[in-house]
Amino acid sequence: MQTTEIYAPVVEQLARVEERLKSLVRVKFPLLSELLGHVYESSGKRVRPAITLLASNFHPHDSSKVEIMASAVELLHVATLIHDDTVDDSDFRRGKATISNLWGRNIAVLVGDYIFASSATFVCDTEHIGVIKRFSETIMELSSGELRELADSFNPNQTMESYYQRIYDKTASLFTTAGETGAILSGAPVDQSDALKEYSRELGMAFQIVDDILDFEGTPEEVGKPIGSDLAHGILTLPALIAMQMYPNDNPIPKFFVDRDDRDMLSTAVDMVQQPVVIDAAFAVAEERCSVSREALLSLPRNPSRDSLEELLNYVITRRN
């Protein structure tokens, strides 16, 4: 099922979120307008704001503040991508040249900061101190995730626990906030907001694990970067960690981390990670996360939004980009 079908219960709300995002491009500063326009031309699937909107549909509410929050969630995601691309020296994102590639790193950082600030103003408009606090904590977690990744680059002695903490910080924290705040702003009772928080956290973990699998199992066209790119940059993800556990003797990954110019060793390492037994084991972990996420939904009343949240889990496991 495509995301357009999954988003059916919130399609009108999502259109209003999209209009809010596009309104930011209409600034009087021509350079800034051009930069923001470039950012939104390469927009993604809007998974995070859709989660915020769907999570709000278990309790009667005025949707305006939820839509504002959904816009803030997407803006924070976009700002993070710009900063990540700048830190990682990425030339392309979703097949389009990055801001740092076209305009340079300094401008990219400033554009990311501008969008960060825009997301914060939106959150303040919700007038909910708990939501504002959670949003601030999420920015801290996102930054911590990026710092963890940089600190651990080319370190072969990482644990599964450190990997899971990193992907929670870098990815799942924003998914968690998307679902939890949608429920809170709808006025849902605590048990419902807790269930949606758990659903969103586990969905976010699965989402990043699948991303990490696609770095080895996808094609350059699907993932928008060369296969094995994470490993080439010294980033150990779940498939690589599983491969190191399965093949502890004479493993090529630590050897490549010592001699980063040895492209033959990198190719050998990528071939090892691409083995079906490794990829299947990584997918099994993602599916387990989705099972926990699906279990959290069972306490919620059955309605079209719950059905969509369930379908989103299927989409995460089967997506190719």
C-alpha cells in the first residue's frame, strides 16, 4: 500500500500542513526564499507529520493545534537532514543536490538553523508547555545521536546497545514525539498517549533499521547513495554488527577501519554484510520492533486511523527508499 492510501483519514489535514510549510518559502529575502524552495522541492513522504495527525484521531478535538504540531515535526526533520548532509559532506539527498553542495556549508548550516527556529515558533503556537518541553528534548536527542555517530566512526568495538541508543536519538526520538504530542494535543487520556508513544518509538526504531539494511540491500537509485556508504564512512549499523558477530575471525570490517583507503577490503566487507543470512537477521529485528509497535495499538479503539497506523508498519518493513 502506498503512503497516499495510508494517509487517507488525514489527507485534508496533511494538505493544510503542506500549505503551512510552503508558506515559509514566501519571504521577502530572495536568497532565503530560493534556498527554502529548494529544500521543499525535495520533500519526502511526510511520514512523521502523518503520524502526529493519525495519533490525534482517537479523541474528539480541534485539529488546528495538532496541525501546527505536525508542521513543526516535519520542519524539525527537514532541519536535521540539512545539518546531517552538511556534517556528512553529502552531495545528494533523494536524488537532488543538497544545500551544502550547491551553496556551501556555511549557508547550509544557517538555513538549517532558520528552519529549526521556524519549527520552534510553531511549537510555541500550541501553547502546551509539556509539548514544548518534549520538543526541546527531542532536539537535544537528535543532536546527541549525530554526535554519537561522529564519536564512534571507524570504531569496530561498538555494542548493539550503543547502536540502539544512537538510532533512538537520531531517528526514533522524533517519531516518538510525533505520535505522543499528537495524542496529547488531542486531549487523549494518558493510557492512549502512552500507547501511541510506544507505537511511534518502536516504529521509528524499525524505520531506521530498515534504512540501515537498504544501505546494503538496496540499489543506489533506491537509497540515493552508493551501496555500503555508511560502512565506507566508518558507521557501524545493525547489518554490519550482525556480520561481525556471525564472523568474528578475520573479519574485513575492522581491517578496513584500520586502512580506510583499502577499497578492496571495503568491497569484501560489503559483500559479507550483503549475505542473505545477515540481511534476514537484520530484517527479523526490524519485524520484532514492528510487532511491539503493533501490540501497542491493540489498546486503542478500532477506527480508520488505527488501521492506517497498522498499515504504516507494513509500509516501513517493505519500503525500498
